[in-house]
Amino acid sequence: MKHTLWAAIAFSSIPAVFSGAHATCETQHLQSSSVAEILDGHTLRLTDASEIRLIGALAPQTPRWWKGEGDWPPARRARRALKKLIREKKVELRFAKGEEPRDRHERFLAQLYVQRGKERIWVQGRMISEGFARAYSFKGHRACARDLQEKERDARAGSRGLWRKGRFAVIKAVNVDALSKRSGSFQLVEGTILSVTKKSQWTFLNFDTDWRKDFTVAIRAGDRHSFKDSDIALESLEGKKVRVRGWIERWNGPVIKASHPEQVEVLGQAGGAATHPPH
């Protein structure tokens, strides 16, 4: 049951680095487990009743406004792709070193592998590279974010899966109306940072001069330390074109609150961010 799986995590001590991954993508093997059910495009249940969330791969979910029969087509396609990939096989669970193995819903947050003949497949990587999910990360779960972003870039360049149509397209930071309408949703936003403003409680990456209505990226003072020794230096972002990912909120204009550097990519390099002071 779940307690057995939790105990196994506590005593797991076999480190590994994903093939082709950055050094930060080091994980520890837990065990191989059999899959009982695919719940959606990024969640599955094992035969011991444990639920697993594919950390780092965000598949579409059926929105509240959907009135059609069954699941929303993008969500249905993601679930079908995951089911085809797993094919009732055993999966290998791996957990990034130092990251919390469970979320507040008691689901395990794992990197998954499946063996298909002689091929060992990284499930998150495959789902993202084929365009059935987007790369995401959150505070405390960042280890493989850059690797998954690379796979997402390839999928987007090849117009695969989600990237064939405009619904999941990257939104320009200047398109404030479109961003405002997507409040509460996960989005990718691109634009050039006009200025970086550091206040006592927040750092703002500003994309325009009117912070009362324009798009902003905001970093809490307590999260600034995570950017210092990373591939993203906040002070150097002025004038840089960036891509930022996260959940859109409203704070005067639309805002993404970035808690870690993997939410930002400097285009043409490896990182980035954006914001201005929504006082």
C-alpha cells in the first residue's frame, strides 16, 4: 500500500542521471511497479493503490467550460498516449535527490521509465517530445526542468501534438488582453524585459512602462536566492528576450509569480524572467 511505497523511498539510495540530462537531473531508483490504471494524461494508479503524478509533464485537463461528450479532446489524446506508452507494463519509479516525494494529495511525484524491448523510455520526456504535455516545474521540484524544456522546444518547432493549433501557443507579453482572459491557467509567455525593479519584498521584471495594466513577472524576496547561483541572474535580464512559464494571476495587470529560475528561459541561451511593480 502507500505506506510500503513511502518506506521504500526512505531507504532508496541508488543514484542515477538521466541519459542526456543535465547534472541536476540526478535521481534515485525506488522500485519497479505494475500499473493498474491510467487516470489522465499525467496521473496513474499502481496495483498497490498508490497514485503517481508525472512530475514535470503537464498534460491538458478537461476545462469546466467543456460541454462536449466525454473528455476534452486534448485531454483525451494525452490520456490515450500515456496508456499506449505504458501498455500495462511495469514502470520504474525514480525520485530526484532532495525533492519531496509526495504532494498534498498524497500522490507520489516521480520520474517514470518503462522498458520496451531493448529501449528504456523516459515517460515524461516522451510525452513532452510528442506534444501531449508541456514542461513545467514548481518550487522544490526542478531537477529535470531544463531537460524537459528542451524536449518541448523540439515538439513546438515540429508542430507536434498540442503545438499544431493555436490554443497552446506561446503568448506575446504585449498581448495583455489575451493573457488577462487566461487568468488561472498555465501559459508560456515571451517578450523583452524593459527593466528590472528590486523592492524590499519583490523583484519585478517589467515588459512595459505601465505596471498598472501590463504583463509582469514577480519574484518574492524569499525566492531571490534560488536565482543567484543559477543560469538566470535577475540583474542581467534587462533588455533580454525571455520565455517565462507559470500560472497567470491578476495583480493590476496579468502576472506570473516565479519562484525558481527554471520558470524562465533567456532565448538563445539557457534561462530568463520578466516583471514590473504592481503596486
